[in-house]
Amino acid sequence: MKTISKILMLTPIYPVTGNESNSIPMIHYFTKEWVKLGYEVKVLLYPSNFPLIFYPIARLFRNIIETRTGITIRTYRIKRNKYTIDGIDVNCIPLSKNKPHGRYKRDLIEKVAAESIEWCESQGFKPDVIIGHWINPQMEIMNIMKNRWNVPTCLSLHDAAADFKSIYRDDYKKYLDNIDILGFRSKPIKERFFERFKVDKKWLYCFSGIPNDYITGNENKSMENITNFIYIGRLIARKFPAKIIEALASSEIKNWNICYIGEGNEEDKIKKTYKKYSDKGTLEMTGLIKRIKVREHLKKAQVFVMISKSETFGFVYIEAMGAGCITIASKGEGFDGIIEDGVNGFLCTAGDENELASIFNRIKSMSVEERELMSRRAVDTAKNMTENKVAKKYIDEISRLL
């Protein structure tokens, strides 16, 4: 086991002061908890900047792209910046390239790596481990840093690295061989990666967590008469939100209520679908609401449903389980492996309303005691996935594997 006190995080996504739309806090959830645990943490942020012509086009087609892919499109350039957030020094160094998903020029990578190393050394900071999230450009820069400092590296993947070879071509194996540990955001990502690359590597899971106060499942949620269903997320095609109504309408559940929290281009489809079945249940659509209101809705709900495809992880599943909801997620997607089908929730083929209807019938046929047991198991799962617990497990696993 390696003793770790200093952690260097490399990522293209992190909260950026003054740019709230790029402030996706996923990686910050880990780093801020590491600081609380006594680690010294620094972050090197490498966002992509594209030619100016890219941004008006991105603004024009943003809704279409985000609806089809679920990927958030940034419509502005990010400026260089150094700042501190929650005790963490962040150095934001944007990298320019001509098109999304392409490889950065080698001389740019070398220049940015040298600048990053100089920034660390100017503060007397030599990391005990370098952790990178996402492949490009983190993998190349990590390799340069490893050779400079002779320290181990962990690269955590948010997909199965299908673009490894297309980005790095013949160089991909050299970079991959030089990584000490691979992290995976879900069980399916890990399985698809090793099936594709056939490498022998140390690995770990790096699941996300929720704040402790999101665990609200101790209110003895009623599971006697299952009628209250909820969906929380973007209302986009790959999440199949209207399919939930189709499944409810064809199930044996009577007088149901389905609440949708979120917004997106599928709103009209949801309303049109509901019109066909308005005699079977009720529909509630809240739009975007504050987090505290979301939690109030979760307390009332009995079943949370989101059977999307291309779902890397999904904080909202943990939040729903923490509220004691019987939770239904997608097979082979980001939450498969955390939910055990029939034990602490259910798994359904993405977008399959017939299979979903059969799951609803299965829930209805369960005894009250069986439903309450599943609810308690969901809460127990969420209790082990709070921000502090998953962050501690992440860094402890790295230390153990090294």
C-alpha cells in the first residue's frame, strides 16, 4: 500500500469561476472530500476551445444536438484562469483544436504539460499520484508528468474508450501501457473496455456519491398501495420519458400518478401520450425546480423510473434510492451493477415499455413487506454512496492497488 498525501487531478470539466454553465461539479465532489480527509489536492483543468466560427453554429444547433446525444454543448470560449475553490488550487489552461473529439497537436500538449509541471513545482508541489478523468488530453499529459516525476497514474474512464484508437492511432498502446491503474465509472464501461482491449491492468470503480443529507428514506414511506411514480432528468429522446406512460397504461396498476421533473424537447410527446390514457391516471409536469423541491417530490414518490440509454452514471438514481424509492434503471447502462435486479431495485432494457410494464406488474404483485424491504435496501445502498464514502473508497483503492 502506497502512502498518499498529495493528489494532482487532471480533467477537462470542473467548476469554472464566472462560467456557471461549465460548472459541472462531478470531479469536484471527489476533490473537496479529499481535502476534508486531509489530502493536499491541486487541479489542472484542460477545457477545449474551438475556432470562433464554431460557437454561433453551436448556439444555432444546440437544442438539436443536446436532445439527440444528451451531451451539454458549451457555446463560449473559456479563458485562462487561476483560482481557489473549497481549499483547492485550480489552474485552468484551455487547449485549442479545430474540431471536437480530435487529437491535440503534439507541440501544444508538450507546451501545456511543461507549463503545468512548472506551476506545480513553483508551489513546491510534487504529487504522490496523478489522477486523470476522460482520455483526451489527460492521457498524453499524464505520461509526460509521470516521466518527469516518476509517480504513479490512474486514468478514470467515462466511456468504454471506443475512440482510443481513432484519436491516438498507433500511439494508443504506448500511452495505455504507461498507465498504472484504470478507473471506471460503471460496471458496463469496465466490461466493454476489457472486452475491447484485452489488457491486464489494475482497475477500480470510481462511482459518484450524494450529500449525506440527501438520504431521506427514514420516513417509513408507505408501500401499501403503489400509485406514485416519478421521473427526474432531461426530457430527451434517449431517456424515453413518454414510454413510462405507455407502460403504466398497459400495466395492472390503477389510478397511477406520474410526476416528471425536468425539461426538454420530449415535453410535447409526453403530453400527447398522456392524452391517450388520461382516464387511467394523472400527470404532473413541474419543469425545472429547486433541489429542495425535488427532494420533497421524492419523499412522496414510491417508484422512480428512468430507463435511458447511454447513461454513464446518474446521481439521481442514488438520490431516489436514498429517499426510499423502488428504483428502476436500465440494463447494461451506468447503474447496472449498483442496482441488483429484484434485490434493491429493478433493471429494464432501455426504452422497452413492455418490459417496463411487466416490472410494474411485478411490483404490484409483491407483498407490502417485500416492497418495504426493497425500499430499505435501496436506502442502505445509498448510505454507502455518500460523497465522503465514495471519495474515501476511491483514494483508498488507489493506495491499495499501488
